[in-house]
Amino acid sequence: MSLNGLRVKVVGAGIGGLAAALALRARGAEVTVLEQAPELSEVGAGLQISPNGVAVLRVLGLEPALAQEAVRGRAVVLRDHAGGDAVLRLDLARHAPDLAYYFVHRADLIDLLTQAAREADIGLRLLQRVAAVEPGAEDADRAVLRMASGAEIAADLVIGADGLHSRARAVLNGADDPFFTGQVAWRAVVPNVIGLGPEAQVFMGPGRHLVCYPLRRGDLVNIVAVQERREWAAEGWHHADDPDNLRAAFADFGGDARRLLAQVDEVNLWGLFRHPVADCWQRGRLAILGDAAHPTLPFMAQGANMALEDAWVLADCLERGADLGAALAAYQARRRPRVARVIAAANGNAWKYHLRPGPVRGLAHLALRLGGSLAPG
Ligand code: FAD
């Protein structure tokens, strides 16, 4: 169907919402993004953009800008936590020389998408909190967004890209029912005091692992450190913790891991929760994407990459679909099985990194060597 003049409102200016806005605008839609935050700046954190995500940024015309800001990854190396001995090295450049894999600061990716959106004449409206979504029926002439301010906004199509606590998801699926996985993660960004080259390092210890990779031309290192524990921690990216808690939890990690941990002076802690993949991704004139449809554990580093894929496939389905209903149904059919597979792999990954020394650990490391999933986030 023609998207020319289709009035699309995207709820949420995260990576998924901005990418969807760009993909739809490129096909002629009139797109406005409504974001609740007062500004589109992000706290420091890294993201791994794997070739599937890069492919989307490439067709959006953004790979050259991404390459300028990001570090192009050459390898992923799994190491023992104590001495740092390598268990497995996956040479990204050798196995897939044509496919780029980037380590990027989240703020840089958001900046790049935002700038492209402004250049494409996409409306970006801040301080716009959506309180309720009425999807409308496909044969109704519009969907309606009720804003926290009391205003009403009509649209031909609403895209719920409103993240982890999505209102749009709840409209389609009812209340979410996540559970605490018994794992928490700290994340921090520190100066690159270990001279880390263009590779991700994963230090694996009993009940814990620590991932690090370079950011911003290698000046900084992103750290994500995961621990199994009973004590619950809140879900979300903005809960500050004492760096000494992180150091105490990883006190037996040696070498480069220890040197990086010594640099941490600000750290966030979040509880890792498992959410089911939404059963229903669309109805009437509403579709959801990204974390709104499928929040994931970080053990495949695919949250942002899946959001980018969703954005592209949604626009493609709308362009190819005979009508809105067929297009949105095709979108869900193309995306849900793949996302469910990726998330199942992420769910299954942590135990491989957390084993205590012994035969099971040996077998798990062998499984990793034989092609087990990599790239924990
Ligand atoms: P999000 O990036 O969560 O974007 C959703 C947007 O919707 C937000 O801007 C939010 O303010 C807005 N919004 C929500 N509700 C409303 C509403 N009612 N009205 C209007 N706007 C609304 N993944 C990693 O792998 N590593 C990381 O270090 C990492 N850091 C992160 C840091 C932050 C602050 C966040 C939010 C996410 C982070 N993630 C990280 C997750 C990863 O970025 C996501 O999996 C991926 O980006 C999905 O993006 P999204 O666009 O679906 O959702």
C-alpha cells in the first residue's frame, strides 16, 4: 500500500522508535515522534551493534556516521576470570570480513538517529507523555492517543515504541508478568587503562561474568558485570549503586578485569527480569516494536538490534501489504518467531559463563567453541 501521507505517530524516541520513524518517512509517511523525556540525551552506556543491526542502519544511510563514532569490533574473546586465560577467540574479521560489528556509545547512536530524523522532516516532540492508546479498528478512520496533558492526538497508525513499561503493549496484551531471574547486572563506563583493542572480552567466573569492550575511538571501556544472587534489585537502567559493591562481588577476578573495576567511580545496578515475548503485536491501527514487544536479557546483546530489525520489517510490511490489517499481521508473523528464538538463546546463555570448575564447565566451554551463542551484552 502507499504510505504517502499516512499520518503515523510513534510513541517513544528510543532506538526502535527513531529507526521506525526514519524507515516510514523514507516511504512517504508523515511521521511524528512523541517522547515523554524533556530531552533526547542518554546516560553513558555501550551497545553492541551486530551485522543484522548494522544492515538496517546501512539502508537508512547511517552507517558512515556510525563508523565515525563507533569502534569496529574485530573479535570476541572469552576468558577465565582468575588469570584471564583465553577459552575461545571468535575472530569477527576472519569469519565475516564483509560484516561490520560495532561498539557504540548509546548517546552517540541516539544523536545520530535524532539528527537524521530532523533532516528527514520528522516531527520530534518532547515532554509528550502518552497516558492511553485507543487502537481503533482497521475500518475506523483513526487511532487516538490520550496524552498526560489531557490533549488528544489522532493518527492513521500508532507505533508503540515505548520500551520496557510499554502502555501500548498493555493495550494489546494486558498486564505483563515478568519474574526476577536471580541475576543482577552492574554497568559502568571507565577510561581505557588496559589499552583494550577493538574486541569484546568476557571474563567468566563461578556465578558471574564481566563483559567489556571499547567505546569512542577506544578512549573508554564499557563494563557490564553480571552476578547470580538471591537479593532482588529493581529493573531499569538508572539505579545508582556503590562501586565498592561491584568490586566486592568480583573480588576474585584478576588481571585486566580487576584493573578496570578499580577505575569505576559511578555505577548503575539493575535486576534482570524475564518478560514473555508479547503474544499480540498489533490490532486495528496500533503496532508495537522493540522492548515494548520483547524486552530481553542482555546475554546476546540483541535488544537494540532486534528493535532495529523490527523497525525495518514493519516499514517493509506496510509498503508491501494490500491493506493495513494484512500489513500488520504480516509484520507480526515475520518478526515474532525470530525474536522468540533470539530471546530463548539469550535466556540460555548465562549459565554457560557462570559454571564452577569441573567437567560440566569443560563441556560448556567446548559447546561455546563449537558455535554456541556469543556476544553477551
Ligand atoms: P527504549 O530505548 O526503552 O525507548 C523507549 C522510549 O519510549 C524512551 O525514550 C521512553 O522515554 C519513551 N516512553 C516510554 N513511555 C512513554 C510514554 N508513555 N509516552 C511517551 N514516551 C514514552 N541495552 C544494552 O544492551 N546495553 C545497554 O547498556 C543498554 N542501556 C540502556 C539504557 C537506557 C537508558 C535504556 C532506556 C535502554 C538501554 N538498553 C541497553 C536497552 C536497549 O537500548 C533496548 O533493548 C533497545 O534500545 C530497545 O529500544 P526501544 O526503542 O524499544 O526502547
